[in-house]
Amino acid sequence: MAKRISYQTERSQQMNDRLREIQRELPVSCTDYFRSISQTTSPLTRLAYAYDLRLFFQYLSLENMYFANSSTVMLTGEDLSRITARDIFGFQEYLQQYVKVTGNDDGDDNSPTLVQNYEQGIMRKLSSIRSYFEFLFKNELIPANVASIVTLPKRHEKPILFLEPDEVQSLMDAVVSGEGLSGRQQKYLSITQKRDIAILMMFLGTGIRVSELVGLDIDHLDLSQNAFMVTRKGGSQVILYYPDAVKEVLESYLSERELIETLPGHEFALFLSLQKRRITARAVENLVKKYAQIAAPLKKRISPHKLRSTFGTTLYQQTGDIYLVSDALGHADVNTTKRHYAAMKDSKRREAAQKISLPDV
């Protein structure tokens, strides 16, 4: 019998394989850099850094004459020493909007796509460059760390987007009744209704991340304890608990799930796609968006993460315990939780406005 490989392990292997592919397009020093951070970062983080570095060197080949005719793979420390703060400032400006050439479904490898980055995207990409240059400087591959003098854009905190209780009810009503769905969507709903309800209730009842949800296996559930084991970011495993309402929809879905004969390699997956394989994060995102457009049409960006935010907001409003919310959401730093959930409720602001005594005019 073949050894069972967990979803998380398989995903890590896929990302590491992809990282090796991209490294073949980058200077040798990048390979050394990724090795140096392999014990302190996840495969997903390293892969994101690799994409950012590849984009940076593509920018240099377009905008810096010295690198225009150079092979990125062959760049040495001496070559990298020619990169100036001006190059990095230029890259920061370039990130705001640039044209990326990608393939499409027809096999055409020259399909241009306009890419726009905002504060958070620019900050992350510049952080990747700064981390790489710090490695180069510490290992004496360059004489100065020019990236350190490039300031990151100021990050403006956005108000947390979540669903109000009536919107949550409308969301679930849309799945139960199918009202607002197209004829084609209603046809699929007859097949996926129990699954869709279970997925949405898992988000709303536990605050689970979409990456954690798609990685769940059937035997990760303990229905007798209203509990399940989840692999968090970073690989740690914890046991989370869910209310009886979630247990009920899970039991209903599982009675249907056990009758499905899956494709090989997907036998243990809890949530399946119509193709009888483990459902993907993208499919779950589309699922949430479909129902959210009916329940909250004015909120255009409802995603699995926003349902997670709805859970966190509800839990904080009901308990006032920011540490409980932080633990339930799996935040490594409670300050992350405070930043998002410790703001006053809008209703409290309205209440405060009515309590102010003003003179008659």
C-alpha cells in the first residue's frame, strides 16, 4: 500500500519544485539566499520571494543599460554591486503599473496583462528585495546594502470588511433556496448544496483559513467532540472546535460524501470538487463570491478571508477577549489581531454621537 502523503506535504513539494524552476532564471546567489532562509520561512514565502526577485531582474534588463544584454543567471557579485538605490526606487515606481506577458488557454505565450500593485503589494515586493540585498551584504558579495536606504511606502490600515448578521443570514438563505442564482448555477446547486453549506459554515463557525480548509481530510474530524485538527501556517497542528450548528451540516454533508468514489489520490479529502478531486482554494473563493454577490451586493470583495474576518469580528463583539480571538484565528502575534478587531463597533460610534450634549442654536 502506497504511503499516504498529506495535502500540506504535497503542496510544499509542489512549491519547492516550482522554486527550483525559477532559480534557474536567477543569479546563483539567489539559490544561496533561499538556502539561508529555508529554516525560517515557508515554501510559499520563498516562492513569493522568487517571483519578486525574478520581476526585479526583468525590470533591470529593461531599464538599466548595463543589464540589458546580460544573462541574469550569470550575474556575479561584481555585477550586483552596480545596482544602485536609484534602480530600486525606479522598481518601486514600476510596480505601480506594468505589463506582464503570460500564456493563455489557447497556448499563446504572448498574452499581455496589465498588472497594478497598491501599497501592500509594493511593500511585499520591496521587502523581498531588501531581504535579498541584506543577505548579499552580510556575505560580503556587495560592498554596500543600497536597498536599506529605500523606504517602504507608508501602509494605511483599511477598515475591516465583514458581513453583518442579516447579511450572513442572506448568504445562507441563498445556498438553501438558490434564489438569485442563474439557471446553470441552480443546476449545480442540486449537486453541491450540502457541500457548499458545510464550507460556508466552517468559515463562519471556526474562522478557518481557505488554505487550511481545502487541506482537511475526513479523518481530521472528530464529530463526537465537535473538533477537528488543522495544520496552521508554518506547519503547526492544532485542534479547533466548532458549534453544534456546524456539526449538523458536516454530518449531513458526510452522509453524501461517503458515497462518492473519488479519483486516485483524493480518497481522504473532506471537500471535493465536481471532478471528484480535492477542491482547490480558487474554487472555494469562487463559491464564496457567488453567494456573497446575492447576500451583500454592495460589498464587492467578499472572500473566504472576509468570512474569517466575520468570525473574528463576531467573536470579539460577543466576548471582548482579544486574546481568545487571536488564538482562535491562529495569529502568531496578538498585535495583528488588535490592529484588525479592537476597533469600536459602528453601532457604538452612533451611540456615542447621540450622547454628546450641545447647546441650542
